[in-house]
Amino acid sequence: MMMCFASIDPHKGRMGAREAERLIAEHGVKGFKFHPTVQGYHPYDKMAWPIYEVINAHKLPAIFHSGHSGIGTGMRGGGGLRLKYSNPIHLDDVAADFPDMKIIIAHPSWPWQDEALSVCMHKQNVYIDLSGWSPKYFPPQLVQYANNQLKRRMLFGSDFPLISPDRWIKDFGEAGFKPEVQPLILKDNAMELLGLAA
């Protein structure tokens, strides 16, 4: 099963909001993805508010890349990309002002894992997806919170083709996640978030 997510340049503001409405109405888009480092903006920048207002009104999820970016790594000047934009603490204002928009912090947020956990703990509309890293490299505090306070707000993701789902699942089974938590992360939490749960 596949669900369509779209990406809109947040610099488009109100024009981007109209584009979001059209994508939802005409193409059945079920969520949106933003990459602050690549798109060159702080997620809390008010220019993006009109787009967020549409997503919030439709109660759809929005995924935000967080942490280090492989894009630009090792290039001269990092390819001109600025990592500061993908610090997950910048999503705190967004989560507070748009409480009906489910926010997914994509990836373990190295080097800001604690900021991601804090925002997720504080704002009930925030989730963390575990894509982009093999679980054997997850910081211990991520596994700890996934096993306890945040077990209902952690989501599977492999970041295929960079990591195959088979490899991710194998490493996940050996990374210290409680057996009763594993089905939540692998399926149940996403089903609830996406409105697919019975």
C-alpha cells in the first residue's frame, strides 16, 4: 500500500498554500515533506505559515527532515547547505501553533537527538521516524524513550534504497527494543497517525 506525500517550497507562502489545497483536492495527497536544510529555511519562519494552515486544517501529517544531512556532506562548503535549519527544536513553535498537524521528525536527529525527544515529549502532535540510520547506531536515549514514554510516537522507516528494509528490521530486532514495543513502531503507530486504524 502506498500513500502520496508531496513537497512544496515553503518560500511560496500563500501561493504554496493554494498548491497544497489543489494537491489535496485533485490528487489525494495525504501528507507533506519538508527538508529545511535543502529548502534553506527555519521551519518556524512565518513565510511557511499559510502552507501549514492548510495542512493543519486538513489534519494531515507533515514530515520534516532533521539532523545531519548526507546531501552536501564532504563537498566544498557543504554544497552551500546549512545544517542549522534542521535542528528539531525549530519545530517546537510549529507544533504549538498548529496542534492539528501531525509533525513527524524524520530520522534520529544527530547531533540534536535530545532536542527531538524533548519536543516529542512536550507536544502530543509530534512523532519521530527512525529512518536513515541502522538501529544498531541509534543513541541509547532514543531506544530508552521508544521503549517507554514515547512508545506510541515512534515510527518505522528504512530510508530505502540507502538502507534495505531487511537490514533495518534485522538490526531493529537486535537493538534493545522491547518485544511489546516493536509492533507499535513497525505498524500500529503509523496506522493510527495516518487514520488507518479500525
